[in-house]
Amino acid sequence: MALTAIDRDLLNRCLAREPGSWKDFVDRFVGLILHVIRHTAASRNLQLNPSDMDDCCAEVFLEIVAKDFAILRHFEGNSSLATYLTVVSRRICVRFLMSRKPLSYGSTVADSITDTRSEPQKDVDNREQLEKMFDQIAGKEADVVRLFHLEGKSYLQISEELNIPQNTIGSILSRARSKMRRTAHDPPG
């Protein structure tokens, strides 16, 4: 889908810094960005509390306005503005989630804050759990999981980097996540 006249006008108004244009931009795209944040967190099996959602959303908007709207200035109009913002928001969200304390799968940010173990002990436990989970996958599955979840790459980027069909990446991720979830829920033994 191409850039609509409404979005082109809104984009031009923002870049020209017309009064009220940024408010209109936020009003138009805040729902989309919040949806991307929820989806990105859920795809990593993380539950964000409202404060974390707000922080991540603010981070997305701050990066959009950074360096005189550099992100918007780089938009070439080859897709809809919503599609472009979805990709941008997802990347920013992944970086935001990765910059937070390490979380184990299925935990929430609130769980990590109320955890009374020492920080080094939590890091060791998380690292051990992640290593155990990664032991259950190998080869192509491990590469796809690493690129998608840890490096925040898109299906297209993964396809190009690993030389595999883009339409197989979703099923590879699904299979790997299932294996990793089983490992995460297995009692220590």
C-alpha cells in the first residue's frame, strides 16, 4: 500500500514543524505503536505493566523526533506510513526490551523488580535458564531465534542472512519456541 494523501500531508506538516502537527501525528499513530509494543513483548513471552508500556511508547516517539525527525526524513514513501512506523517501532521496542533487566521467559517486569535474589544470582539463574533453553534447539532454529529475538531482525533480513525462504521463518520460530517453552517449564533435575 502506498503513502496516502492524508499521511503525506501529516508527514509534511510535522517536518515543517507546523503548530499542532505533532499532536495530530501522535493521535493518529499512538494506537498502532502501542499495538506493536504489545505484540513485540508477547512474541518474546514478556508481559509489560502499564508503566513499561508508557516508557516504551515514549521511547518510540522520542526516537522519531530525535535529530530533527531523522526517522521521518528517511521515509521514502515506498509503503504506507503505518507500515514504516510498524517496522521502526518494532526495532525500537526490541532495543528497549533488551536494555531492560534480563527476564526469563514467562516473567513480567514486575516479577523481576520484586525478586529478592541478588542481582548476580538473578543474572546467573537467567543465563543458566537461557542456556538450557538454547540447548534444546540447534542449527538453523538457534540461528533464527537468535537473529529474531536477540538481534531484532525482520523475517526478510533473517531470510537473506541465512539464505532460507522467508515464508519458513515463522514455522521455524514456532517450533523453536515450543521446544524452549517445554524446557523453561521442566522442573530442574
